[in-house]
Amino acid sequence: QGPIYILALESSCDDTAAAVLQDTTVLSNVVARQHIHEEYGGVVPELASRAHQQNIVPVVDVALKKAGITREQLHAIAFTQGPGLMGSLLVGTSFAKSMAMGLNIPLLAVNHMHAHILAHFITEEGYDIPEFPFLALTISGGHTQIVQVNDFFDLKVIGETTDDAVGEAFDKSAKILGLPYPGGPLIDQWAKEGNPKRFPFTRPKVDGLNFSFSGLKTQILYFIQKNTAINSNFIEENKADICASIQHIIIAILMEKLEMAVAQTGISQIAIGGGVSANSGIRQALVEARTQKGWKTFIPKFEYTTDNAAMIGIVGYYRYLNQHYASRDVVAKARIPF
Ligand code: KG4
Ligand code: ZN
């Protein structure tokens, strides 16, 4: 039997993405980003759905062309079933169903958060693959979870946010500072030149392995309001230090909970995923943990951290091997557990 070719689609939020995998190797990974949301300071669901509708056919065409694969060579189609914005998910789901039906090949339904984790199993030169069991820290604009991964399809959420996601903490803090959406990467940029100890923010008290970020956002808002009342140029004069201090507290919160998770489970292999794992501070903290804490840490290639279809394809591949095919009446789900 020759290689398995899978076309994967991702349309859960504001990026329309398609990828082609040959077994665990990515042949193409195409993303059409929607910049329309920047002027609104956040993703506008209605606009996102319309843009997916417009982009999905060209994105799939480019992915196939770049991979050098024809539709007829495909073995299956994988798509994001959820979680995400319903209107966005419906575009990818309907497209995947129709194409699978037209080609008469299996359909593979993928959980977006599962994909952020299994992205580590993509074959990529210079990147190691974790061994089971390991802990996954999934940090994105919609999620903050610590997941114990025992096998490809045996995952248990052992900690999660009780309110905002860590990406929202970055983006909302950036908004308070007058930075455009999504502000996470901009805080990261500014933080590089700042002093992380200059403005000490306090950690929220949350039991166990759970997180809370809404209190931090309020703390930052009051801090900025208080200081700009005294000096109207406070933000401009201290932007790098403010960003470094915000990033510092967020990373301290994440690392503290990871340490607790390691102590609790006895597992010291840590893999990160999701858009916020592109953050240079968290990447550095995980690299340092290798020597300082003796952890084995896995940091994905940049293009597999933010939303992409290659990660949907790798879950699709393992589902295909296990014949976990979705029925043709499968529906998109805004919320979906593992
Ligand atoms: O995984 P993702 O692309 O989409 C979701 O599923 O949410 O994550 C997007 C989130 C946004 O909140 C964005 O600000 C954040 O990831 N992000 C970052 C960085 N790059 C992306 N946050 C901090 N530092 C970064 N370098
Ligand atoms: Zn994501």
C-alpha cells in the first residue's frame, strides 16, 4: 500500500486554511488570513463567515496545486468540526462534506484543540515527537488548557480557564494600551525592549490547575487609568516596560500551573500549542525549563502554532488509520469536548 493523501480544512475562526498531507508529512499548508477584523478590534463572526465562503475554494485549489496532488489522488477529507464560531465552522463542514461526497471518499471530523496538540506529530526536520504520556499546554485566543495526553485519542483536560483565555488576556491588555487587534504579537515585540520587573502585577488566586485571566485584565485597566490620570503620556513613555511586565505575569501564571501539573502527574514532558505558543517569552521559559527543571519540552514550528490546516490533517491521518470516519450527517459544533 502506498502513501495516504489527506486534504484538511480549517475554518473555525477567522483564518481559512487548507493543507495536504502525505502520511505525517505536510506537502502544502495554505492560510488566507482575514485582515478585515483589525479595524473592529476583534473578530466579527458575520464577516468571518462571509470571508470563508469567498476564500475556501481558492485556498483548497492552491493547497492541491502546491502539493502537486490531484483531487482523485486524495484518500480522505478532514475538517474542523469545532470548537469555534458556528458560521465559520459551517463553511468548512459543508465544503468538506460536499467534496468527500463528490469524490466518494471518507470524511474525517477533527476537534480543533485536539489538532493543536497532535500538531507535534507532524514530521518535520529538526523537531522531536513527544512520547506518551505527555502534558500539553494549549494556549490560544479561545482556549487555555492543560491536557494529559495518554495516546492519540486518549486525552484528559486536567486544568482550564474559568473565564478569559490567555490570548484574550494578551489581546485585551493590548487594547487597553491602544494597540491594534490582535495585540498579542505586538505585546511580545514591545516586551523585548522592556523591563519585566518594572510594574509588578499580582497573580489571581485560582485553585488547582485551573486558570483565571479576567481579574488580571481589570488589574491592568485600573493600573493604566490611575497612571494616565497623573501623566497623560504614561503609556507612550513606558510602553516597553508595561508590555514586558504584562508578558512576565502571564508567563509566570502559566509556568506555575505547569509546575503543579508536573508535580501532580509525575509527567515532565511538556508540549505547547495554540497561537500564544508563538510568544517568545513562553518559548524561552520552556527552553530554560529543560535545564532548570529537567523537563523535556516540545515547541512546535511557528506555522503550526497559530491556526492552520496541517494540524487538522495530522489528526485526520490518525483517524483515517483507525477508520474513525464521520457520517455524512455530521454537524459542526461551537462547543465540543475531547
Ligand atoms: O490559535 P490561534 O491562532 O487562534 C485561536 O484558536 O484562538 O491564537 C490566536 C491568539 C491571539 O489571541 C493572538 O494575540 C495570540 O494567539 N498570539 C500571541 C502571539 N502570537 C499570537 N500572543 C502572544 N504573543 C505572541 N507572539
Ligand atoms: Zn487555534
